[in-house]
Amino acid sequence: MSTTATIAVTDDIKNILSRLAHLSLHGKISDLQQVLEFLKHPSEEIKNLATTTASAIIKENLITNYRVMEKGVREKLVQLLESLHPRVIDEISHDLYSDSHERRLATIQVLGLLKKNPRIKDILATLIKDRDVKVRATAVHLLGKIIGPHDFDIILSLLNDSDKRVRANTIEGLEQVNNKRLLPVLLRFRKDPNNRIRGNILKAMYNLGFVEIEADLIGMLSNSSDLMKASALWVVAQIKYSTTKIIDAAGRAMLSENEMVTRNAQNALVAIATPRAQGYLRYLKMHSHH
């Protein structure tokens, strides 16, 4: 009754299941229509396999042919995918760990189209924590792709994550994404109680073009916490931020009892390298031998 190419609804169940299984591995977009027909089949087993087969075909073709597909086709396929399979995002995200760089990038593109999906945030948080630098870079790339002017909620949830690494790596990621529209989000965190977050935020703000950070840095340098002071001095050294007030504060910090503070203060003055900064370094060298 059926040709080898199509599956007839009248075929016996075993035959249909084996055809669907074959298509889930080798199906093309052109096979999708007939697979979708089986979503209405009376057999639960066939309905379920038709769902996974259709999802597999769409996912595989999106990832392998992303570049050559028209934008409209991509978006339609992504919508279809989400309606077939609410947790499809977990399926797709396996490919973020693929050995093939091409495949990883295509997967990011596909996930970028799914940005309305609430699961994207969890995936980003997991990726951003990963030990592998490549995986973290992938997460940053994805962050850059899905951030539009209205997607601050994803960033805010990552910046409010209970895991410090997620927060710190997100800030680093935002800095690399280099999107000026992110400044308002970063500004909210400039008084964060965590010294590393606060330092990273100021450094990111500065690198995104917001240079009015002297008062923030002085605030950190006059904080009673040595960690806050050390982080502020780290920022100064990283971005070579030089004003008279900052140089004087770094000079004073060289007299701290805390070794991390004095080390960071020295690094900051060395990085600034103006005559005034060098003066402090010389003066303190002379007086540190007593």
C-alpha cells in the first residue's frame, strides 16, 4: 500500500514505528509534514514517537543548515519545535558541549531564537559557571545574542544569582558583549555588598564608556573592609585610572596593615605611573626598611 518514501496511516504499528525511528535520525525538513500527520494517530506510542521524531528533525536541520535557512523559516521551525516539545531547550543545549566549534555556534544561534523560553536563564547560568574557558565563551556569545533592550530580566536574574561565580562571570561577559545599553543594569550594582562584584561592575562600566567612577572608587577605598579596598585598587590597576584623589588614596593604602591591600596599592601606583604615583612608590620604599 505505501511506497518506501512515505508512511501510510494504514500501515501496521510496528512498520510505522520503525519508519519514524529511521526518520528521526535521517529525516529532512521535507519529511516533516508526513511525520506531523502521526500526531493525530490513535496509538499513544506512535504519537509520542512522532513528536520526538519531528523535534529531532527540526533540531538537527536547524543546527546543520542554520546559515543557509531563511530567517522566516528558522523562526517558524523554532515555534513549531517549542509547541511540540516544551523541554526541547534541554535537548538542544546538549549540543553546546559539542566538540565541533561550528556546531556549538549554530546551537547558540538556535538558542538565541528561543530567548523567550524561561529555561534559557538556567542554561546560561550553568554554562557561565563551567570550568572550561571555551564553554564560558560560548555562554558570553549566547548572552550577546539574546540581549536586546527588553531582555534585562535574564541579565538581572544572572546578576542576582546565589552563586558568586555566576555573578562575577556574568559581569565579565557583559563587559565583553560591549553593549552600551547594558549600562543601566550595571549601574544598579555599583553599591553591591560583595567587593568582587562591585569591583567588576566598576571596571565593566568604565570599559563600556562610563568614566565617572572616581566617587565610587573612593567610596570603596574608604570602606572599613580591607577586601573592598583591595578590590578598588585592583580596578585602578586594571584600567589605569588616575586622578589626584585616587593616587593619594592608593599612597595611603600602601601603609595598610593588610598585605593584600599594600600589594594591590603598589600594583595600582605602578600601573598609573605618573610622576605623583612614582613619588609615592619612592617615598614608601625609603621608609619601608625601618
